[in-house]
Amino acid sequence: MPVFVIRHAYAGERAAWTGADPERPLDDLGWEQAGEIARVVAEQPVTRLVSSPAVRCVETLGPLADKVGLSIEVDERLAEGSDGAGVLALLAEVPELTVLCVHGSELTTIVDECVVTGERSLGKAVIWTIERDGAGRAVAARSRPCPVLESA
């Protein structure tokens, strides 16, 4: 069984946000995307939710957490700009059917480890299904773009 890796939903333009970037929340489009992510991913028997500490990542998993009745764990190894080795170590240790919410650079680290089937979409709110080998290493991946796309 796979692990799901989601790039956070849309949180407006980074340059337009005046606060600390980790505190940047989802905007209206992002909340719509988060709801769609919840609808799609909740079709699976999800076992765990793990997020970057960034508000936009935690908020992306919020509707899914509500839908499946799980709490969201925060792990610093998923923080934007974190060590790629830490991201891959976390991916190797989580149980099957875990959902991770990450940033673009961390998603790239994971996807670069895999044989990718289909389009290599790294956009906001994309849902990746990651298959692992017996040692927990990412070996294959396929993406599913969120039906609620960015307008910009």
C-alpha cells in the first residue's frame, strides 16, 4: 500500500504576504482545493496525517483530518527548505496509507527518488501516490492534480 504526498494548497502570492512566511494561510482557492483533496484522499483507509509546520500545510490537511477523524502531526523534517535526507527518512518510517503535506522543494526530493508514471506535476494541491520498497525507499510515483486548479 502507498503513502500519499500532497503539496499544500494555494496560499496566495508569497510576495503579497507581509507576515512570516510559515504563518501564511490558505486563501479561498486553497480552502476549496483542501476540500477537494479531502474528498479524494478520504476514499482510502488513511492511517496517519503528517504535515510541515507551515500554516498552509496544516490547513491543507484540516478538511481531511475532519473527514477521517485523525489528528494532524507536525514534523519539522517536512519544513520548507529542510534537509532532503530527513524528508526521505520520514517517508521510509511512516506506515502505509500515511498522508504527508509538504512544500514544492520537499516534494521534488521525494519524486526525484522515484520512477514516475504519467505526468510529473509539482503544482499546488497535487496528490502523489508513492510506492515504497521493502526498506521503505520511494521507488515509484504517480500524480493526480487537484481538480480545483490555480486560477493564476
